[in-house]
Amino acid sequence: MERIFAPDYSGACVNNIVPALLQHRQIGEGWIPDEVLSSKQVVLLVIDGLGYNQYHRHRHLLPSLMDFSDHAISTVFPTTTATALTSITTGTTPGEHGVVGYKIRVGTQTLNALRWTTKAGPALQELDPSQFQPIVPFTGKSPTVISPASFVDSGFTHAHLRHSNYAGYWMASSIATEVSEALQRGEPFVYAYYDGLDMIGHLKGLGSHYQAELGLIDHIVSSVLDVLPRDSSLLITADHGMVNTGNNLTEISKDVLNGVIGISGEARFVWFHVNENQINDVATSALEAHGDIAWVFTCQELLDRGWFGKDVSDIAKARLGQVALVVHEDTALVPDVKTAPMLIARHGSVTDEERTVPLLSIKIS
């Protein structure tokens, strides 16, 4: 089996960007450029779905980024938006903040973390975001957050962006305007988020539509650069990369599902929830059925490997399954092929395409 290293949660990983910028610059020494760490004002732009490998393959479509410093860093595990964005904004590991996936098992329910819904419907009243994810974002500061206006009142926004000055935009053309207004107010740190690339990747894959979206991102970056004052920096990163799976879906074996009482996670990082006395049987069945396309681990094995960080709270542990299938081929594991959503590109696993993200920066002198 290929050895898979856990993210460097104490070093060059997305969870350390905000603490390095807002708390102790020493955290970023050696991987965040010194000129960025010493800047009077910093804008952090998170581009959902821009993996480092995808970025490098398409650099010719991003001329505005040609003068940026270019580093590859790690995102968190699993490589999914809800988990990674929460790690970015709180500066903590998945094991600490507890948003351990896209779909999270809570008791007998499964929470869709991005929509903040369960099978019963909206879950804001039942699952208080500030209790579900108790760590205060942005080290307790209240920066301007520039993110889609439609997300302002969502449960996930309250979980990972609460207490911020939320500047919602309806069109991507407004991102630079909102950045400019925040910087003119003298704010030392501005957080901006754009989700269009991830969305088009899911819907259309990593082909021509994805490349067209990169052209729009280049325009967004150029527009932000135009409004940056002297002694300010723009830092760009992402939450995860993506892989094309197309219509290549793999149905989870019925022999495996016979011992499963719940499923959570992602189609490329699937958690099976099982009774303690059935862990070995389910793991063995999963390896026999799907070992050609996925690594099979018990929860304890992943905890021992540090995949969710050195410190994993009891609450976070309770949300993890007992057996994980981590897909390494270009496919997705689903309970039923006929009813599964048709997403052309996906993420969640730990392949290089998904786990490595860019850290790009430039300082305006």
C-alpha cells in the first residue's frame, strides 16, 4: 500500500494561514513569504476547488498570477469544503473544530454541513452552529468577510464565519469593490471567498468550462490587484483540488452494506458506521469488494496516523465512522448508482490532485 502522509498540521497547511497572519507570524515562517507576514494589510482570497496541480496545468490561463510567489501546501483531511474552510477560518484541525466532513453523522441523523440540513429538513434550531463548531473564527477578531450574499444566514456560515463583518456579493464583479472598501477603512485583514470554480467543476468537469472559469478568476485577481494600496499583500489559496470521475460511479457492495447502520462523509471518503463487534467484518468485506479502488482503514488507524490532527475531541470522534473507504482511483463510491447525483469532478480523498493546494502571494510595494 502506498504510504499516505497526514497533513503537516503544524506547518505548511491551510489551517495555519490565518493564525500566521493574525496571531504569530512565526507560524508562517519558511512557507509564507516574509513580505506578506510584515504587510500592513493582507487580503486572503480562497478559491474553492483550485488544486495546486490544476493550477499549474493551467497557469497560461492566469496571466495575472505570473508574478506571484508560488508554493504548494497541504489542505486538511478529508479534502472537502466544509472541513477545509472551517480549518482555514478557525486555524484549527478537523479533530479540534469537529466539522469532520461534508455529511456528518450526529447521533442517528446525518447533517449536510454546507446546507445545514438533515433528512428531516433545516437543522438550525436543532443543531446550533456555534455549539456544533465551538471555536471562534479568526482568532477572535472580526474581519470583513467577502462571500456570496446567498450564504449570509446559513448554518455553515454561522459555524465558520460568525462574528465577522459579512459583506455579501451577488456578482463576482463586486469582490474587488468590497475589498477596496474594506482596505480603505484601514482594515488590516480581509477574507474573500469565491466558489464558482468548484461549482463548474462539479457540473461540467475539468475541461473547457473549468478553463473558462479560470479566465474569470484571472479577471477577479486582476481587479483585486488594481485596488491594493502600497504595503499590502494578496494571498491566494484553496480548500481542495478535484479529480474527474465523470459517470464512473461504483456501487457499494451489498455484502458490505449488510453490516452498516449509517453512511457519512463523501463519495471519495466514505465512512461506514457500524456496531463495534462488526468493525473487522465490515473492514474485511470492504477490502474484498473495493480494495482495488480504495484504501480501507478503521477509525483507530486513521486517528493513529494523525489524519485529523494530533488532538481529536471526543465530540469529533463520535462523528467519525468506524470504517473508512478512501478512494484512490477516478471513481466515486455510492450506495445506489441510479439515485446518486451526477457530479463530473469530485473531491474528498487524499490523492495529490485533491490534497495539494496553492499558496500564491504578491506584495504591493
